[in-house]
Amino acid sequence: MSKHELNARNLLRPLPVIRTQNKIASLDAGDHLVVYCTDPGTLHDIPAWCRVHGHTLVSTAESADEIIIEIEVVKD
Amino acid sequence: MSKQRKAVSLISGGLDSMLATKVIQDQGIHVEGINFYTGFCVEGHTHAIRKKDKEKQKKNSSLWVAEQLGIKLHIIDISEEYKDIVLNPKHGYGQNLNPCLDCKIDMVARAWQWCMDNDFDFVITGEVIGQRPKSQRKETMPIIARESKIEDRLLRPLCAQHLTETLPEREGWVNRDELFDFHGRNRKPQLALAKKLGFDEWSQPAGGCCFLTDESYSNKLQDMWDARGERNYEVDDIMLLKVGRHIRPAKHFKLIVSREQGENNFMRGYRPMYSYLYPTSHGGPLTLIDGTPTEEDILTAARVVARFSQGRDADEVAVNYVAKHNEGEQELKVKPMPVAEIPDDWYIH
């Protein structure tokens, strides 16, 4: 298992979820991805995308100017 | 044992594509969704930018639909490649700068390519004959199938009975008798089907999902092309057309004046790429300058910025000017431009 980071700051939805999707395609099962975003809509989009693709949402954290979402990759 | 047939569905997030997908799922087909991001998608953008809309933060409709249907959704960024559709639509524009027919052909072609790359059998859409004046007409349906090169592997479950039999129907992968004959702008059949299928909630993009169908947005895009003397754009250009007041005092420069704090915050990210102004003696809007203003133009711009600041009634407002790629700031002390002195035709709307 390895941990990766994705900078999706200043991107408007749905770009953060697209970048997340594309990044996860290159990762292995069990890897973790930490996504840094600023668009509050990602708090809906990335968890929803994880649910429809079966990935595990590890955590979400929100501060005044940043959202951090951690995902564990699950592959069929 | 027969092969499990697989279809990909163009998911817009609206009711029709949701119904079309469910109808085909219920016939035992494995369906996954696909959604294309063109850069002109309305959903979420203005909510994300404008502070007053923050409370309206809502779900992404296409992801929400995928969840309701229990299907995977692949969201694909085609914003760069999509330029050619916007700039050179073979079939022309709709009421504004919306190239709906070319757009549909392009998306079906991309979905079909995705099918071939991923061993899927056919594409489904929620199109209904007569529902959209530009792209969803009886005569455009075969054009889309032909020009996307998908031919008879494009199935429109909601109006299939009005159309020539497709391969999935001929081969018995789906039962044509269980497809529909919807047509026209009447939504009652869709609403009845939604009820029958157990859906009681859906979003309503109804053509409003693309900024290019919006008259004001199209006017700003056309103005940008006219001013630059060429029909082209970068993705950042089309983002900035979504925010602020656009004021063009002269062909060679335009002001983008933020309207509120949320837009101010969003536009701050563009400061490295533009010259900009902001008031320092009073609260007021960040203003980006697109073009090549002269010194006199910058004073005019500063007076406009002062007019939209909290010092609009003051004798003098201090406005800082920062030239593009220049870290130094220049302080300008100007008299706010009276509303009556800003000609109506400066506003692009």
C-alpha cells in the first residue's frame, strides 16, 4: 500500500472528481489517495463517485479554505 | 450460456437519460454511464463561485443519477477537444452559440469509441423525437447515428418505436416491444414512466445544462471573439465569461468586475494572468483587465472600479493597478465615474 496526493485546489467541479478518477485509474488496490480541493461541491462529488465505483472513503476534512478527502482504492 | 451484453449510457443528469438507462437495465443489460465535461457545463459552477449561492451547493446530477441506478459513471474531460465543435460546427448553431447537433454527434462518437475500447456492445441515450428544436428531431436522429459512425448500435429506448430497428433489437439483446414511442415536448409520458419505475426525484437540466444555450453567455463569447479578431478560446476564458460584470469601454480592452465576495475570491486566482485593479481606500471589487489598455484607459478603468466600490459617492477613491506579469503596484486616485457616464453599450449582456 502506498499513499499518494492530488492537488485539485482552485479547480471547479467536476474537475476535482475527474482528476481523482484519472489518478485512481493508475493506482493499485489498497493504495490511498489524499485529494486537496477548494470547491465545496467536491464534498458531494468525490464521496458519491467513490460510492458508485466501490472505493472506500476514508475521511473528509474541511477548513475555512480547503477540503481534504482521503480515499482507499478498491479494484474489482 | 449467452453473452452478457453491455451498454454505455450518455448520462446528462436529467430525467430522460435516467429513464432510458433504467429501461435497458431492466432488460438484463449491464449498463455503465458516461458523462462528458465540455467546460460549458452549468452545473455547480456558479454555485461554487458565488458566495450567495453557497447554500445551494447541491449534488452532481449525473453522479446522483448513477447512484440511483446503481451503475458506474465515467466522467470524461473533453474541454480541449471540444473547442473544434464550438468553433466549427458543421451543422451550425441553435438560437445562441449552442452547436447542439454537432455536440450530440461528437458525444455519441466518443461514447462509441469508449464502447469499442472497453468491450461494450452499444450506446443508449435519452433522446426523444421532437423534444429539442436543434438536435432531437426525427430527421436528425439518423444524422447522429451516421456521422458518429455508430450506425445501428445507437439505441434510444424512449422513442425507439418511432425509429428503424437497431442491432440490439434485431439481435434480441433488448425487446423492442418493451421500448417506447415518446415524441414531442410533452413531458407527461416521461413523468408517468418515472412514477412506474419508482423514481420520485430528478434534476431538470432541460437544455439549461450548457452555458452556450444562454443568450447572455453567448453574447460575451461572441464579443470576445470580435474584440480579439479571431474565433478561439482557452478554458480560462470560458470560465471567466461565467463571472462578473463584463464592461468593454473600447475594442482593445474589457473589464471583468466582480459582483460579490465569492466572485472576488474566484477571480483572485487569475491575477497572475491579467492586469488588475482593486480599490484600497474603500471596499470594492477586484477587476481583471482583458486586453491592452493605454494609460488613459487604465484611468478610465479605475474610475469604473471606483463607481462599483463603497466609495461610489466619494470625491476620490484610491485604486491600485497591477500590470500583467508586473509585481509592482501603482496607486491611482480617481473620481468615481457617475452611473450616467457609463454608456449602456459598454455592458456586455
